[in-house]
Amino acid sequence: MKRSPIRRVSKKRAKQSAEYLRLRQNFMLSRPFCEAFCRNGGQPRNLAVHIHHMAGREGRLLCASEHWLPVCAECHDKIHKTHVAEAYEKGFLYEAKR
């Protein structure tokens, strides 16, 4: 009996990833500048290259754009590595209500 190989990604996750890519593209076109730490006098300084998921990416949160923040790579590192306490204070990180 020949067995089918195990899928790398489930059908559900593949569908969710396709939806995420579509939503991400539209989001980045509508908000192209970093909205985190590098704002200079209220004006964005860098182009956003990442989407920061402020409430995480588990389950439905992956495609929940109300929890997204466009950020440059430098600010994304600050949020997760060097300025975590400040990121919580400014609302860049929080626990989503489930």
C-alpha cells in the first residue's frame, strides 16, 4: 500500500496564508510608512517593510488587520528585542481579547 506524503501545510493554513498575503499587500499599499518609534515630529521617517502583529498571529489574529502596525525593520526589532517595556506603554504590544 502506497502512502500519501504528509502535507507541509494544511489546507486550512494554506487558505489562511493566501488570504493573509492578499490583505497584507492591500494594507502595505494603504499605509506605506513606519508608524512606530521612528516617527519624527509626527512625520514617518522610514518605509514600512514589515507588519507587526500587535496582538500576536495565532489563529484568526493572523488576518485581523485591526491589530496590525506597519513598521520598518529597525522599529520591529525595537518592539520585540530592545524596547519591549516602551512598546507595551505605547500600545505596540498587547494581549488580544479572545
